Amino acid sequence: FQEKMSFYDEIEIEDMEQCTEQGEKGYSYPCPCGSMFFISLTQLQAGEEIATCPSCSLIIRVIYDPDDFQPSGSSEQAMTQGIPV
């Protein structure tokens, strides 16, 4: 599935902001178009690493440890207490 994609940037999850987008918890990061890149907790738990911007075609690669987002109940803890560094 991992094709050669052209990422606008690679951003560490620690540099992203925790947020809720349309009722879904996740992380956002400012896009140069004025909107925000977003990746949901569900996507992170599934091992996805691509955050998309809803307003333009840019995408970023999110750098994170998938083990921090396993759905063993620790995902809520990661959201409330921040990601271990």
C-alpha cells in the first residue's frame, strides 16, 4: 500500500496539537493554506501515518510510535496525559 508519495513535510506527533475534529479525537497541525492537517486516533491505532488537509491536496507524514496508540485502553491515557517522550 505504501506508494511513493510526495509529502509536504514530516512532522513529529509531539509537534502536533491534540484536538477533536467533527467529534473525533486526534491531532492537528497548521497547513500553509490556512486550514489544518488532521489525523484521528483511530487512524493512529491502525498504524496510519498520513495526515490530510481538508482544504487542499497537501499531506504530511506523522512520525510517531504506533505502540503508544494501541487500543488496549492506553489511547485515552495518551490523549489526556500527552505522548511519552
